[in-house]
Amino acid sequence: MERDGRGRSPQEQGIWGGTQENVVFARDIRHVEIHEHGRGSAVQGRSLWRAAVVAGVLALFFLRPELPLHARWDPGPVVAGWVLLAGAAAVEGAVWIRKAARRRRARAWRTPKNLTRAVEALADSLFLRYDRDERLPQIHDPRPIEVTWTTLTEDPGEATGPYTSLADHYTALSAGRLVVLGGAGAGKSVLVLRLAHDLLRRRTDGPREPVPAIVSLASWDPRRQGLMGWVARQLADEYPEACEPVPGAPPVDVAFALILDRRVLLVLDGFDELPAENRRAAMEQITGTVRGGVPFILTSREPEYREHAPETTVFERTEITLSPLTAETVRAYLSPGTAPTRWSPVLARLADERDRAPEVRRLRRVLSVPLMVALARVAYADPATDPAELLAPGRFHRAADLERYLYDVYLDVAYSRSHDIRAAYGGWDPVRARAWAGFLAARGKAEQRQDIAWWRLDEGLPGVVRLAGLLPAYAVSTAVLALLDFGPAVWHDWLPVPLWAGFLLLCLLRLLLTGLIGMDGWSDPPRRLTRPVAAEIRTVLGRRRVRAVAAITVLAVGGGWAAAYPPGSSRLWRWTMGLLTVYILWRCAIPAVRSVVRPSDPALAPSPAALLRADRRSVLALGWLRPVRAKVDDTPAALVLLPLVLLFGWGGLGGRDIVGTREWVLAGAGTLLSGVLYGHGVSAWGRFTVARAYLALTGRLPWRLMAFLEDAHARGVLRQSGAAYRFRHIELRDRLAQDAPSVPARPGRRPAWLRTAMAVPVGGATLAVLLGVGVQMVLESPGPVRHLPPACQLLAHADLDTLMTDPATAPSAGGRMCAAGEQFPFARNTQLELRAWVEASDGVDSGPAEAGLVLDRLKSTTDTPDGTVRTVAGLGDAGFLAVQPRPAVVDHPAEQGYTDSWMASVGVRVGNALVFLTYREEFASRERVAEVAEVLARTVLRRADLDPAPPGERRLSAIPRPTPASVDGTRFDTYARRPARSLTGATYGPDERSYLWHLVSVPFAFRAPKHLDCGEADLASDGTASYTCTSWPENVRAGHLPELRVSIRSHYCGASCSPKETDAFRRAIPDEATTPWRKVDDATSYAAQDDVAGRYRMSLYRQWGWTAESRSHAFLLWARVDAPKSAEEWAQQPINDIFTQTTID
């Protein structure tokens, strides 16, 4: 294979997205034609054609505004909503397809001109960084230590020396493949930094000269990532602007292309810093990647390298090893000049080859490493210290003990209370400061990273903590939904959860999904504010296609809005135009915002604090626009905008009777605030704030973290690398990590199949909630009155006390209806029923119009031939009063002796709110029930804030009470108020709540709970009448009484009951044979059972009768009451009262 002068092959392998394929590279590309941006392109024609079609359709709508939704074709709001959802799903699919096509077209940036621009920008960024790193005082303070090397393998094409620098030696290598070996702290990283800096300084071959890029291998996982892809990711993260030669170019792909094109020289630093289990795979990947003569530079400790290095026939390279420092080099660094110093006696013994003492040989070996020499100089810079203690016999048994001692002394000096701090901050407690530095060291070691980058501080935290920054934004959006009060959601019938709770569930599900599939996509890198370049604006606006599309869009949208407001046009059409306008503005705002807020280049930042300030400024200035510039599939950002979108859709459809200025102001302000919070939560500054707070609260780092890092840099513990910090040496990091608690390694990215398996159920649940929320937009909601209080809250106790002696209320399950009734057993029966509710639009008529139709139907149902109906002026927007007779058999078919009464009904409409009230009072006149019903209706309207009280409004207390009516022949006349007798258990008190029941074919009245449903009698052929009464379910739910079952049988025998009649009656009693009867006398028996299917049962059997006008009347009676065990008195009281009423003295 032919190679050029630098050993490069014009044939390469292409790797994209983890897939390898053969590609063809040309050495020189003379001309490239990219049709997408050229004049007369197909894309331009298609854009103009699509715009013309849209303009034609909108023009048709403008000329014929009734066409969008003709009355014959109007599907209704619900169907239209589902159609919109289907259209949204189709648009989403089209967006994904378009994105795939865009990715295919994105390779248009791979022109030689763009790649040249990228490599030159990368070279400039790297040169500035290397220059700054090499000028740090930690490297050249007070002067650089001269490090020598020895070549271990000879390159046949290598030129002969001597070489004054490693750069001279490297440029003389024909293959350009160099391996730098050396022990810990020998200066390998510093040496390759000088080498890379010198190579950049000597670039003379123009853009084809490779740019040396130093990457630390410590954070590479060769089992999960390819070398070239990983290096490309590192370069894109550190130099994003350089790797984006044209707007929209993917920085990772650009960096990958530069590496493939051999425009980047891989400088792989720290092979030995890889975990032991990864080194074999790493060497295999390195060997495979550089196959074909690809130049590279690799540094490593020699033992780790030798263990995995292949043969030179497979892995061609030149190896050099760093030589130990000579005694003269150490002396020149520690004791420069000719005057004696505190180091002179120590250095003299080290220089004396005849001195073979163990402590001398140990110190000589330790100080042969540049790092240890530098540490020793700092550790003994104080005149009060004496370096002679390093040679104290027996103090150090191993070289490792001596190295550890130098590290400790250095750190003690760096964090000494009396140390002259060079930073403007400080005041740190030495013990705590060293513990904080130890945590950073332990975390860096666990994550195999050297950089301490503040914008990546959250990556090692638990997922719950990382996502906490989004909770304030979602909390504000949830509060906005709750305050907007959209009404009941579509799932309310089967899941009583309000819409805001469903939205909150959606947010939590999306956060869970983010935690499952990864958090890299939603977080932003550090950004900065930039001013748009005037030339770029003129270039964009100067394109004919842009001007044509803009003009057609403006005309089309203007025509669409003109068609949306003529009389008879569809409201849905206006809503659609609004949605289209918002979409167009959003699409126009995205590039504008992205041109102002751009990613920062951490490598070019003056300091970490400056990068943080720039990101903070961008968030405070335009962070509220973060949801706007999000991608279409960015669900976390879309959730922030969802309340405003819902209000927009709901206001055009279901909530058109409700949405007003208050709702728009609330939604706009809330969305703006949640946008600010979301922008802060996903920004690098926001994530850093969350991480800093969490680590400070857990005691791992100080709250003033940036000040602490600056102080550590000033003390020499850290060194600055662009916008990140690094420990002065990896050995120093490892020493600090030894004293810190262990930090678990950050878990690797889950396999794709596992992420899919976990994401499918969560994604399905998210989709279900999204559909529910989407349908909510097209449901009609009541307005302008949103809701009314529960009906029972509209009835005041004072009013009920005026009408009844002992009133009680029973609300319905939904709260729309309330029934009130008299509970005193010896007072006239008074019943009141109130219904209050609101009507919503049906998609055609408004809510008030629908309420008017309902009121008309109510009025027609109350207009009976024997009643009267009249309109009541001044009662709401519309109202009527109906009075009609109410025969007792209608409500109490089982009762006798119940007086017929009048019933008054009042119906009122106020806007879309309806109130319907019925009132009936035993023995009351027609006029009284009418007046009471009207006054009650006005009182209810006033309490519901629907209608103010007119001047001089009459109160219930001013209506005279009716005079007592005769009780002859009524239930009151039949009931004997005598002292209660008890078979067993409880009896009714004189005023205890109950009702006087007088059933047909039963010759006595008795007390029992009022809220019973007693059907008509079941009459047998022998004349036996049987009744079954059960509790009304709504009263059981209201807690007025337990679930009861009352059974009564009565048989009239005539003058006396024969044994045959008696036996037949007894045999017909249910469970008569198994009932444990207790005999009271010859005519009476009772039973009390508490173990009948978990319930209490009390039964009574007796023969009774009376004599009137010399004629005897005999009856057979059986009664039974079933009640819960915990409410046995509810069964005892009716049976004891029946026993009392049938006892004839």
C-alpha cells in the first residue's frame, strides 16, 4: 500500500454510529456540489410548491368561509378532537421521517472546505489550551525540570540525532508512532504536553498537517465504546465551536470525520490509568484503530504496557522511556546556585555514589522522579523545616512510605493554617478542606476521570437528585392547571382524579422514563450569549427561497385569519388558524434563539468561574425560551408548554364560554415562570446548583464550591485545564482518595434492549395520559359559570329550622342534589329537594343556550292539567313556578292515612347555571308551598352568588306558619303515644328521630326510620298482607341510617284465629323452624339473633286484637328487622314499638 511522506494511506475505513463500512476517499476534492443549497434545487422547488398549495387552500377558505366545516359535514367536538389527535400523531410521524431524511442530508457539511475550517479552528483552540496549561506555575515554577529519555526500539526509517527536543525526535520518525514509557510521576504527561504544543507551533503543511489532540484514557471504557468514537465525543464536548464549522453540523460527526481523515493526531495519555480489566480490550482496540500506518502517541507506565503490548510486526511503533533524574538535575532544581542551602547536606549524600546506606538509596530512588522532586521542594520551602529528616535512619522502611510521607507533607503545607493563601478566598478548615479534596479525588478515581468540570458535577448523583431541578417547573405548571380549573377530566367517571393530578402523573412518568433511558438528551452544556452577526442575517434574508417562502406564508396566514372571522365561519377553523400561527412563530423563533444562545467552548474559557458566569447570564436572560427552542420530541420541555396549549385548544372548543382575560394572563404568566424554572433546571448552571446543594447538605463538599476550587488551585493542589480543574498529578489524586470514603463508580449506560424493555411500559402509560389530556381539549366544559357548590351547602340550617322541627339533609353521590326532610316523628311531614348544576356547550349551542333548553323541558314536565305554571319576573335570567297536587299514593304507595298535599316547583336559569327546587308540606295550603318555594329559590341563588338579593326581599321567617290541621283518620290519630315497652334492647325516646308508618292492611301505626322504601303490599289468597322495606341507598351513604331490612306480615282472622289459620301462618314465616323463639305469653314470642350472616336480627310473632262496639277483631302478626351487628338498636327499636302498639291494655 502506498503511503505519503508522513506514512498515511489514502484508503481508510468509515465508521458511523458504531457500524463499519468501506468508503472511498479522494486525496484532493476539486469541486463539491451540494444541491440542497444551490439555485434551482429540488428542495427549493418542493418548498415553493408546498407553500403555493397551502396558499391556495387558505385562499379557498377565504372566498368560501363556510367550506371548512359545513353543517352537513360537522363531525362534532369529540370526533373533531380525535381527528386532531390522529392528525397530531401523523405530524409526529412525519417529523420523525423528516428528521431521518435530514440526518441523511446532514453529511453535506463533509466538504474539504468545511473540514479545513474545522481543523484550523481546532488547532487554534488546542494551541491556546496547551499554551495556558504549559505556562501554569505548577509546571515551570521555579523552572522546568529537564527530563531525558532513551529510545528502546529503533525505527528503520528514523533519522539520526542528536535532538534538542522530543518534537525533533518525533518529526524524524517515518511512521509517526511513538510510545512514551515511564514510572509514576516521571513526567510523561508534561512531556507529551510540550510535544503537542511544539508540534502545533511547527505546523507548516497547512490543513493537511495533523493536529495533536491530547485525550486522557482514564475515562474510556473500551468494552462499550470504540476508540475513534470516544475520542470524537471528547473533542466535541471540549471544543464544540471548533467542531461545528457550519451551523447545524453535528460536532461529534465532525470530530469523527477529522480523525478518519487523519487530520487529528491521537495523543493517548495514560494507558496505565485504565482499570486492569479493561487494558487488554483497550490495547486490542488501539492496535486495530491505528492499523494501516495511522500515526499516534501513547503514554503509559512500562509494566502495564508490556503486559499487553503486541509484537512490533503487528503494532509498529517507536518506544522511548523516560530516564531517572540525575543527582545534578535534582541539585539544580532543589538547590540552585553555589551558596549552601538546607538541601546541600542531603544532596551531597545523594551525589556520593559510595554512600550505599539504605536511607540514601531509598531517597535517591524516590527523588529520581520529577513529581517527587517538585513535592519535596514545596514541602520543605519553609525555613523552619529540615529536609535532612528524609535521611533519618529507620524512619522509612520502603520507598512507598517515603513517597506517601512527601504527599502528606505537601498536603499539610498546602492546607496549613499558617499557609499564605494566594487566593482571594479561603478561611477553610484544613481538616475539612482536605476531606473535600479527598471526595473529589475519590470520585475522579472511581469514574476514571481527571477533569473536575463543574458542569458535570451532577453526573455521579442519584437519578432522583439529578431530576430534582425539573420539579419546580412541573410544580408551577401543575399549579397553573389547577388554578385554570379545566373541570372534570375524561377519566373522571372511572377514576376520580382531577386533570391537574393527571398532568402531575404525566410529569412523574416522564421523569421516570428519563431516568430509565438516560438523562443525556435533556441536559444542556454550558452556553453563552452572542450577538447575531449582521452578515449572517443578510445572507439568510437575501436568499430568494427564504423571501419567497416568507411572503407566501404571510399572505396565506393573513388570508386564513381573514377567513376566520366573517359571520358563519367555523369556530374550529379559527382555532386551527391560531394553532397554525403559533406553530409558524415557533418554527421561526427556534433558529433566532439558537443564534443568540450558543454552546460555550470550555477549552477556550478563561476560567471555570467565567464559564459559569456566562452560562448563568444566558439562563437569566433567555432561559425562559428554553422550551421554545427544544426539539419536537423533547417531551420534558413540551410538558412545560402543555398548560398553555391546553388552554388554547380548550378555549377554542370546550371552554369557549369560560376562557377570558384572567385565564390567559394566568396561563401566560405561569408558563413564563415554569419556562424560566425549566431553563434553569436543564442548564449547566441549574444542574450544578442542584449538585452543589446536595453535596453540601450531605457534607461532601462546601457550599462555596467554586471558591474552594479556586483556593485549591492557588495552593497548588489543582491545576487549571481550560474551564476545568485537574489534580496536579494523578498520583496526588490517588493519595487523597486513599483517605476518603469510597465512592461507587457511576453505572454504565444500560444496554439498548434493556432500556427498551423498561421504557415500553412507562412510555405506554405516558401515551395513555397524553391521549386523555388531548381528549380533554375537545370536551365541552360549563361556562360562564364553572361550577356550583354542592346543593346541600346552598340550604342554610336556619331556613330549614324555620320550616321543620328536626330537619335532616341527604346529599346525592355527585353533590348536585340535596334532599331535606322532617325527622321529628310527631311533626307534619315536610320535604324539600334541591338540584343545582351547570350546563356545558354541546359544540353547537353555548352553555347558556343549553341551560335554557333544559329549563324549558323542566317547565313542560311540571305543567299538568290539574296544576298551574307561571313565569316569575326578576328570578334569575329566566324562572318559573309550578304548583300541582301531590297525591299520597305517588310517594307512599304502602301507606294509608297520608294526607294529600300540594307540591311547588321552582326552576331558575342564571347563565348556564340551573336551580330546580321542589317543596311539599303536609296540611299546608297551595299558596303557602308556592311562597315558601319561591323564597327558598331566591335564597339559594343568593348563596350561590348567582343573583343578588333585591331590596325588600321577603324572608322565610316572615311567612306565617300554617294552623294545625285535624289529625282525625291520619297516622297521628292511629298511633297511641303510650310508654314504650321492651321485649329486649332499646326503645325509642319521646323525641328521637323516626317516622310514623301506617301501612295499608296493617291496623296500627308504628315508629321506624323515615328513609325506608316500602313497596306495595304482597296480598296472598287468604288475605295475608306482606311488606318489605329497605333503606334508601343514598341515605345509607349519607350516614343517616344503616342498611336495614324491615319485613311485616299481617293476617286478619275475624272474631278469632282458628288453630288451622295459626298453623298456616306460622309455617309461612321465613326460617320459622330455625328461629330461636322466646315465649313471652301464649300469644307472643320473639327472637333476637346476632349470628345470621354477620348481621343482627330481631323477630316478633303474636296474636292480638281488640273489641269495638261489641265486636272482636283478631289478627296474626309477624315482624322482623335485620341490621348490622354494630347497629342492633336500629332493629330493636321498631320491633319494641310494634310490640307496644299491639299491646291492648
